[in-house]
Amino acid sequence: MDNLKRSIKQLENLIGKLDRNLDANYHILELIEDCKKEIGKKEEELVELKDQLKNARKDKEFYLTALNSLPNPIFMKNSRAEFIFFNEAYQEYFNMNPDDYLNRTVYSLEYLPINEREKYHREDIELIQSGRVKYHEKFFQLADKNHGNALYWSKGFMTEQTKTHGLIGEIVDISIQTSLKNELKKNIDKLELANQQIQEMAKLDYLTNIYNRRVLGELVQKVIEKDEKKSLSVYFLLADLDHFKLVNDNYGHSMGDKILVNFSSLLKESCREKDIIIRYGGEEFLIILLDADRLSAMKVAERIRCCAEKKLLLPNNCSITVSIGVTEYKTAEGVDSCLYRVDSALYQAKENGRNQIVVY
Ligand code: GH3
Ligand code: MG
Ligand code: MG
């Protein structure tokens, strides 16, 4: 522009010195005028371009500042899948120097195994071409040498006017959420275990530590149904300590408790592991003999009765006796109906004078 102005000045000087015909001078003056107009136009265009450049720089700074203000690591790649931008959060998260990676594709990152590099590069190219989005959870080696659990998100795109392809990605660290989730899972597991233990404890009698009658509904039905498939039968025994009220009255409640605990041990000793012993009421105990027959059930009942007579002794050496009702559980009759029958048998044993067994 300055050169052009200088040339015009020289021309004007020359014209002043020239002694030629007027037509030629006039033509030159016209040319000079055109040039001046052209220069004016160019000057205006230049001012406009300078404004545009200033605005573009302002915009660039604005968008860069915005991207750098984001707390999450952000990166961008060009149409050849080469890194062209990392925000400050990215540089901090990975403790990296952008100059080491700019204008390089993931394929050229030697520290990654070759098969991973190939895979990621292929993915990048595919996303850039298709404009698709990719989203997955990933473990990263972090600046402090720890591993960070993060959500990795990236998307290909194309600008509308210039049809330029690119890719933008974001990393959202979820290490805290992951450790909270793991912590929560551990606590839930502990709670579930505690809950199971509570449920098991709720089935036990606080004094004798054998089952209480809560198990009747669920456990007994289940066990009986399983045993029904066998050729041998299930037998119900209902044992009730005789004149137990007198024990409490004469020796106190704690002596009564002791007898109840001793009787529970005695029952356990007299039965097999698979049989079910339940404290059915205060001094009433239900024994369910699995895989038994009439003779074996009577033998067990008699063993219990004998043991009580011999071992369940009071301080005055008198024994506490037990009356027992015995009955067979009939296939598919239901627990309640069997209980009714065994209770009747027990009642009969009491009626007959106690310290005996009655089979119904
Ligand atoms: P029967 O021969 O007719 O069965 O007479 P019994 O005295 O044994 O029967 P009764 O039903 O009249 O009395 C039962 C007693 O058992 C009354 C109650 O105080 C006592 N008992 C029930 N549960 C407990 C307990 O947990 N501890 C103590 N120490 N006594 C209990
Ligand atoms: Mg009794
Ligand atoms: Mg009773």
C-alpha cells in the first residue's frame, strides 16, 4: 500500500515536469484517480479485516478460557485423528506436557501396547467419519501414580460451513463415586449378613438356644416335604414336663429355667442331628423325627422319658418326669392337623397318670 502511494507521488512529480500534450496528461491523471479510489477501497477492506482478526482473536481467547475453566479434562483431534488441543484440566489430570502429544495420533504413543494403539486409532477415525459418540468406563494411570476410574466420552463431528471433521473428548473422574459404591456394596453385604444372622437368631429360643415355634411354618414344612419322598415316615413327639409349676413354686424360677436348659440338652442327646427340636411352649417341646417308623419313634420317646426320670433331678434328688404324645405325620395332612393329634396323645398321657408315652 505504501509503495503504491509512493509511486503515485512520483508520477505526480513527473507530470509536473513533463511538457507533453494535454491528452496524455489527462489520461494519466484519470489513471491516478482510479488508483487512488482503489487504494481507498483497499484501505477500508484492510480496516475491516483487522477488525475481523481482532474479533477472531477475542473469540478464540474466550473459547479457550471457557474450555480451560472446565473442571473435566477435555481434548480435541483433527480430521486425521491428531491431538490438537488439551485443556488445563487434562494436563493436570495426566501431568502431561501438551507439546509432547500435539499433532500426534494415539497410534504414535509408544507407551501403549501396539494392539491398543491400533484399536484406539481405528475407533477415532471411525468416530470422526461417522460423527458417532463413544462412552465407556476406564482406568487411567494418573499424575500421582494412582489409578483413576473415569468415564471416557468422545464424539466425532463436522463443521457446517467448511465441512471440517474433528473429534472432541471428555474425561469425567468417578474414582470417588466408585469407591463410595464399593464401600456401599461392602456395607450392604455386611447388612445382609447381619440380617441373616438376626433371622437365624429370631428362630432360636433365648433360654435353651433350640428352635422356637417360629420355625414351624417355614422350616418344618420344608423339611417334612423333603422327607415325604423317602419310604420311612416323619413322627411328631410332644413332650411336656410333669407338674413343672411345682418346681417354680418350690425352688424358684431360676431352678425352673435350669431344668428347662438341662431338658433341652437331654433332648439333643436323645435325637439325631437331622431331627428338629423346638421349644413349643413354656415346658412343652416338640420333636420332629425324620426318616423314622413307629418303633423307632417309640424308642426315642421312651429314651427321653427314661433319661428325664434318671437325670432331671431336683435338689432333693426327686426326678422330674415327662409325658410324651407320639403320632405319625400323614402325607400332605398339614402341620396343624398333626399337631392337634399329638397334643391329644399328650393329653391322654397326662390323663393316664403322667411319666409315660401315648401313641396315636
Ligand atoms: P402338667 O403336668 O399338667 O403339665 O402340670 P404343669 O405344672 O407342668 O403345667 P402348668 O401348665 O400348670 O404349668 C406350667 C408351668 O411352666 C407354669 C410356668 O410358670 C412354667 N414355665 C413356663 N415357662 C417357663 C420358663 O421359661 N421358665 C420357668 N422357670 N418356668 C416356666
Ligand atoms: Mg407340664
Ligand atoms: Mg404344659
